[in-house]
Amino acid sequence: MIKNKAYILPALLAALIVAACSKTKPVEFCEGVDTEGKGVECGKEFTTGDLTGVVNAKEPFETESLTVKILRHEKNTKKPEKTMTITVDREKNRSSFDLSFYNGGTYTVEAWKESSKIGEGTIKITDTY
């Protein structure tokens, strides 16, 4: 039997926070990347302009390119805005690419390896005008 139950909840909460914070998102939006390719100043809300997207796969890409699809949220649908191909290192599981958002709104960015979706991320862009 546990003698001091007062420590259980704080310890459990701390463990959950560490697990949630250390988990890498499949697609991140950042102001740049460091020398290891990890995102710097990442978030989910930005003003219009240029950003860096970072794809974080669970396993090596095992391909030389990925397809990135940008979908704009309009009412209850997601409309294709742009599709691009990015070159990746087949032995790595992280790659970055340039993004430009010049219209405010909410967007979903998906990363695909052939017909399999690696992951997605959602970003909100605020117009600066």
C-alpha cells in the first residue's frame, strides 16, 4: 500500500506533460531549422509570410521525394491550394521545406510518401493588413 498518496497525482501529471511535450509532431511549422534539421521557433499560428515546414517520420523515408499537399479550410471543406514535391534523404526521417502563406486562414499541410500519408499539421495564418 502507498503511504503518501499526495505525490501520486503530481508525479503522474508531470509524466504526462513530459511525454506530450517530447512527442514530435509529424508536420511542424517553424521559423527555421537548426544544424540538425530540427525546427526552431515552431508553432501553430503565424502571420502571413514565409515559413519552414518540417516533416518528422517515425522511420526512414526510404524514398527520394515526398509530396506535400496544402489544403485551405473553407466552411466545412478543405480545398487544395498547392501540391509540391520535396527532395528528401532516403536514410533520414526528418526533412524541411519552404512554405509561403500570403492569405490569412486555416490550412492543413499533409506529407505523403507515394500513396501513404506520413502525417499532417494544421496552421492558422493571420493577415497582417
